[in-house]
Amino acid sequence: MSKAKPTEPGYTNAFWNVVEPFRVGKGVMGAAEYVAIEVLVGQLVRKAMGMKYNWAESTETHLYSVPVIGQLNFGDPFGDLQVDSKAKVEIMDEATEGAKAIPGAIAGYTAMRLRKDGLRIPGYGNKDFIALLIGKILSRPVTAYLFSSLPRDFQTALLVLGEIMNRQKAVIDNSREIAKK
């Protein structure tokens, strides 16, 4: 029986960090749920801002962002969602959790615009971009409210995705510490 070589922390693992949410069953399920919630909330924000829906672009942006959200979280690790339906949802705390994913959303938006428009610097001051950021912030409180009502498998999948994102953040943080030494 051969032993697998343990993965060492560092930037050389970037490829594996990117594909990790899509390598395990619950990670895939969690990513699909995450993207679905982000897209739905984003489209509601767009509607509230008097904008047209853009389901395809929004889905593409959020799919691109999922693999890099953990790596681009410069704040504290993401907090867990509460399984207990009686737990109080602190809107500002959850909105702050949602804001931690903004760098990943910016990366996803940039990737989507580069694919769509070619090699040009995308505009970041337009209404589409602002709606994306507002949707990113608001989707976490919505997820927190919905979470305890979801079936157990769906809850587990979102928790697995959150753990993957936190592990990616830990790898990046650890490599920064190693680089300082």
C-alpha cells in the first residue's frame, strides 16, 4: 500500500486549490447551492435597481468566483452558518461575512468580462458591478436565514464549501507566514 505524499502549503498548490470545490461530491453540491443563491439574490438586487436580469452572466461570474473566494479572503475565516432554526441571525455580522467574498467576486467578474469582451480592462464603476457587490453582501444574510430550513444534505454541502474556502485561506495565510521567515 503506497502512502500519498502530504500536500505542503504554498502557492505551488494554486491549481489544486482552485479545483478543490469541484473535486468532492458535497463540494460540488455546496458550490451549486452557493451559486444559485448568489444568482437569485443578485437578480433581485438588479430588479430593485431598475436593471434587466442577466442570469447567464451572473451564473458565469459566480461560478468563476467560487474557487478563489477562500484564497482571496483577506479577513478572518468565514464563520459557520447556524443549523439551529432558533438561532438569531445578526444581519450586520452576516453582511460582513458576505463582504469577505467581494475580492473573489471581483476576480469572477473580471474573468467573465475578459471572456466576453476580450483582453480589455473591465469597467468597475458601472451599475452591473455595483449590483454584483451589493448582491454579494446581501446573499450571506439570505443564506443564513434559509440555512436552517434546508434539508440536512444541503446544509452539509454549504458547510463543506465553507470549510474548503477556509482551508484555502489557511494555506495562503500559512504560505505568507513562511515567506516572512
